Amino acid sequence: MASAADGVGHLAAENHLNVPVPDPGAWTMNNLSIGPVSLSGQQLVSDSLCVQRFDPMLGLITPINPMMAGISLVPPPPVPPDVKEIIHCTSCTLFPQNPNLPPPSTRERPPGCRTVFVGGLPENSTEEIIREVFEQCGEITAIRKSKKNFCHIRFNNEFMVDKAIYLSGYRMRIGSSTDKKDSGRIHVDFAQARDDLYEWECKQRLLAREERHRRQVHEDQQRAPSPPPIIHYSEHEAALLADNLKDDLKFSEATSVLLTWIDRGEVNRRTANHFYSMIQSTNSHVRRLMSEKAQHDEEMERAREAFRSALLTVLAQCKFSRTVVMVTVTHSGKTHLHTPQELSQSKEKLLMFPEGVIL
């Protein structure tokens, strides 16, 4: 009995739950997904501690006992913070802050930020020491140091700013001195510089122009090609157009030019005769095309009748030949016996001559 109690206590310790168990024998119903009860029928664990689950065998929503092995209601442990290491430089040493302290706060990152604010510098720090520390983050464009233990550092690229922000919270110690003027906790934060904002806006405008250019090129490729420009009316062009209206290859283009001139209002008393002659030429050309079409239709009808008569003649000859072959085979069958191979060849010859074709 004592060993059973020890086993239950060990199970409760594994699941981080301290639930009193008056009767260890009540836990034998766990395999049936039923909450533990004592001998008197009193429930030992409340319903709020039972996690609902679906049992596919019973088709019911049954509670799961939280004391079962492998089930824990304790949330996972938090991810340990990033452990920073000591950074050794030639002129100074950077010591990380206590990992139990909250990380240093930063302001909202400005667009195109390439400049950082560095505060809390030691009083004896120089521009050479600052450059030595922050050149590890990337190429530095400029350093503007103030007399009040802070400075502004501008990098060549934006991603270098993130590396500089990582150094926020470190304690800088110049050399091995323990003097207060040679030590200080630095704070690195984003800085809003006019040069960064101006260059970022210029870059955005350049990207917008490139996007508009690509969109314009795509629209020009999708647009249908423009028709050729229509020449302006003149007596010389009208004479050339009258000749083109008589040419079969240039008739379509000449007709479109004539319609454009009429839509533009080039017809007046002075040019009425020219337009009348061009319209007459167009009408004559259309009448000639209609007569040619009628001739081609007649030729097509004559060719169709000739084809039909020739086909009927061929069918009549095939029918006569088939009759001759049938009479010949019948007469030959009466005079002598044929082998099965000869009979099959005679049938194939009969099939070569159809009785008729449906037109």
C-alpha cells in the first residue's frame, strides 16, 4: 500500500500538480478516461482540471485526466535571453549588461536610417576610440562628437545600424583604468538625420520613376499598332489616289484614304469634280468585281455539274462490271467445283464494285 502511494506521489510530481489523493485505488479508472473518485463516490479532481477530448471509439466528448503520464498543463519554459560576450578592443573593453535586466529601449526607426545616436560615453573617450569600437559594425561615413558625452555616427549602409544597436547597454572601459571618467554605459539608438531622409526620398522617387517606365513599356507592348497616317489632300495626291483606285492591290488602302478625306471635310465646290471622278472610279471598280464574281460562280456551277455527270458515269460502269462478274462466277460454278480459296477471291472481286454511292 505504501509503494502504491509512493508511485502516485511520484506521478503527481512529474506533472507539477499537487492534488490530494485519499484513495490511490481510485486511479485505476484512468484507462477509461473517467475522473478519479474515492470509495465514497466523491470526485477527487474538479471538472475544470479535466481537458476535453474526443474518443473515436465511444463517439463522446470525455474528459482527460491531467494526472496521466505525458500530459502537463504547465506552459513551456521561456526561451533564455541572448547571452552577450565581452568585446575586447585595442584601446578599450566592452562589458555586457546583466542579462536579468530588461533590454535597452529604442525609438521608432526612421525611414532610410543610417545614423545612430550614441550616449553615455566616457568623458575621456575620443573620436579614435569611438571609431575603433563602431567600425566593427561597418564602414563609417562621418562621426559628429559632442562635448556632453554623446555623438552621432553615420554608416554607409542601413543594415550596419542594426549591428550598432546590438552594442546598446554595454559598459565601455578605456584601458585598464578604474577612474569614473574612463568608464560609462553606452546607449545606442536610431537617429533621425536630414541627410538620411533626403537620400531615402531620392531613392523612392527613383524607384517610382523606374516603375512608371516599366508600366509604360508594358502598356506600349500591349497596345495595338497604330494605323499609318493619312496624307493631306492636294490635287497631286488626288490624281495619285485616282490611279490607286484602279489597282486591285492598292484599292483597299486608297478607299480608306478617300473616306478619311470626306470625313475631314475636304469636299467643296473647288474639289467636287475630283471627288466625283474618284467616287465614279470606285463604283466602276466595284461593278467590275461583282461581274467577275458572277463569272466565277457560273464557272463553279459548270464544274460542279461536270463532276456530278462524271461520277454518275463511273458508278454506272461499276454497276455493269459487277453484274458481269456475278454472271461469270455463277456460270463458272455450274461447270466445275471451286476451292474455298477461289470462292473467297471471287467474293473480294464482287466487293470491289459497289452498287451505288449516296451523293
